[in-house]
Amino acid sequence: MSSPSANTVKRIHVYGHASASPQSVASAFGATVSESPEADSDLAIFAINPAAGIDQQAIDNWAALDDFQIPRLVVVNGLEGQELDFDDAVMVANRVFTQLITPYLVLHGDDGEPTALIRLQDLQIIDYSKNPPALGPSDPEHEELVREFREEYLEQISEMDEGAFAAGILFPAIPINLIKGIGVDVVQGYIELLPSPS
């Protein structure tokens, strides 16, 4: 797991219901858990658990941060087992936050547990069952499975420039599993896109 030292100069705040383990998310990314909107923030991470939905406080905090145009991303935590679905969580977040983008989707192993992410930009797979995680090409069956999601994603980002996330106008939703390290590197990559505070 990458060290949070790269984040020490960045002020990152994590919001979310206790069911989404905001403290664990904060620890993973060198962040601070916050109950109320922080105007003095470089990034707001909203942790949601598909089983618990999104509470009113998180919805209010998201709306309040609109005024500050703070970069935000959503991490969908607690994806153990097939009944807890990343896509469902994103659909709910799209309704109560704003339109999110999903650059990655979850791939499950034969046991139904999440094991990999597929990157919709280029259909590469990050396999977290290997240590370190391995990047490789997807199978035709995976490509067919994510085709509609990929078309929607490419359409969403087609009119956005590279700095849209850091400017606080493009909001990614990332599936994570802190125990297996799934998605942690992806979130870290987004943190690195943020300019260092002046």
C-alpha cells in the first residue's frame, strides 16, 4: 500500500455514515474525518456503503461543498459479496449528489468476492488477487459486459478537459476494498492530480 506521505501537504476530508468506515478510509489516504463541510479543503472524499444508502448529513455536506467548488470523489466501500453492488450505490449517489463518473468497474471472482477492477478508458484490468496488483488486458467477455458503461463513461468525459477533477467539476466514483487494497491505488492517483496547496 502506498504511504500517505504524499498527502501530508494536502488537506483531505472524509465524509460518510459510520457504516462506510470513514475513519478507515481517512487512515488509508492521510485524511481527516469531518462531520460538517470544510471550506479549507483540497479534496472531499465521500465514503458510502451500498447496504446502508446515503444519509441526509452526507447529502447536505455535498451540497454545501458545491459553493466552494472543492474537488470531490466518492468511494464505495463494503463491497464484500455479490449482494452489495457498486452500480446500485452509484445510481443512488447520482440521484442525491450529482452526476458521477465511473472510470472503473468491479470484477468478481468465482466465489463472488471482488478481485479486480476494469478501467473503462482502455479496458485494462487491475488484478488485486496478485501481489503487487497486476495490470493486463481484458477478455472479450469482459468487454461485452462493460460495453454500455464504457460508452456512457467516454461520452461523459469527452467534453471535459484534463483538469476537470482538480477543478471540482468532474466527480469520480471508485469502488474500494481496503482489506484487499482494491481501488486504493486508483484513489491515490486522483489525489496526485490535485495541485499542491500554495
